Amino acid sequence: MGLVVAGAVVLPLAGAGPARVPAPRPAVPAAAGLDAVYAAHRDNAREAARMAGAYGDRKRAAVDRALGAGQLLYFDGRGDGQVTEVFGDLARAGRVAVLVPGSDTGLDTYGRFRAAALALHERLGGRGAVVAWLGYETPGTFSTAVATTGRAEEAAPRLRRLVDAVREATGRRARVSLLCHSYGSVVCAEAAPGLDVADIALLGSPGTGAGTAAGLRTRARVWAARGGEDWVGNVPHLSVGLLGTTVGFGTDPVSPAFGARVFEAGDGGHGDYFAPGSVSLANLTRIVLGDTRAVTS
């Protein structure tokens, strides 16, 4: 295993936003290899917890402290924070799911994203690893940024490097799937061209910025799903120019016009795609494991 994990994951992400709660700069592991990377970022998270506690932010300190016990490919406690956490044995995994979150996801709300990754990992039952990638500055749900591709364009190179680092960590043997929620589907669409992944699943997507699945320019299978109670179904799927910026993301990914493989997601809402026992989680597990004929539509 080369320096990809130690360098390609860390260096592109080291420029997080200005600090509010004090935290140390991200660690730069002294050696390559997963064990060294995990250890360096665990120590960094623990120091961030100490600093947040001294500052008086008990909530952030608790989050940082919990992450200090995890398998971290990356951790930056500054500002809203960024983290890449691994569940399972990444080095030996034959199947890897990379989860990409949507709006309003940061360290202070990381618990809900982490719960999704844990639910999928539990459902995989030791048959694969899960990587929870909070590696970009997500837009606010009620912000202008959430309606444009700007944040996604900034995030896409980071996601591409993360996928390459994951493949390097597995000896390039693993089958990698991207599971992209909400605005995260815009990020995945920006990163998709030529990306070495087997599947891209768009969950509760407002659109991708591409008119069709073919427009993503990927050899991966492109999947899409929307729960029956997901409010994104009420969002107009438009793309219009406004003051030199394109607002909206175009074609609905679950529409026949887009051309994705639409799968069943049940009656859940926008945050329910990884709910334990749900039909959407069952189908996502099948996609990650490559059991695509069993996916229900």
C-alpha cells in the first residue's frame, strides 16, 4: 500500500473553512498504511475534543471524542468539520460502499450520517466495508448554494481522490459503489466521468445537472430511488440560467427520461433510505454486494 491513503486523502482536504470551535490542523500521518492513518486521525480527533471541551462546546467535544475511537481516514475538526470514517476491514474488503451526504451535514449533525453508514454495514454482515465520506463543505438546505453545482464542483476532485485511495487500500480488488444522498447526488454526478466504480445510486436526488444517465459519462450502473414521502418529489426539476449561474439540476433521476435503473424505496421520507428494515436499505445492500438481479423495482 503506497502513499495514496496517507497523502491523497489528507492533503486535498486540509483547507477547511475558518475555525469557530478551536481545533488542531488535520494530522499528516508519518507513515503510509491504514493503521498509521487511522492512528494519526484518531489522535487528532481526541485533541479536538479536548480543545472543544475547554472552549465550552460540549456537543462538539462529544462528537470529536466518539470519532477518536473510530477508523478515520481523515479528520478536521475546524469550522463545520470534515471526516472520513471506515466501518469494517477496508484492506480485505471485496465490496466497498462510499456514502456521500447531502445538505446540512457537518460534525454537529454527523450522528445521522454515521447511523446510515452503520445500518448499511450491519446489513452487509461482514461481507463488505462502508466509508462515510463527509469530505466537503455541504450547503445549507435553505441556502442559495443548495440550488447550484458550485459546492459539488469543488467537492468532486476530492471524491475522486477518495475513491482512488479506497481502491489503493484494497489492492484495487474491491468492487466500489457510490451511494449518494440528496445534494450528494450532484457531487457524485460531477465526479462520475471515468471514475472507477461499479455502481452509482442516487437517493432522494434533486437532479444531477445531467439530462440523462448517459450524460454522467460513466461505465458504472446508474441507479435512482425516491421514497414515497420524500419531499424532493415536490421540487421542480428545472435548470435555468440566472445572473450567469445555472439554478436547478434538470431531469428527475427517477423519470424514464433520465434512464437510470429505478429501484424500490418504499414509503419513507427524505432521511429514511438507510432505515433498518427498510426496502431501500435491502436494495442498497444488494447493489453493494453485486446481487443486482435481486434488486426490486
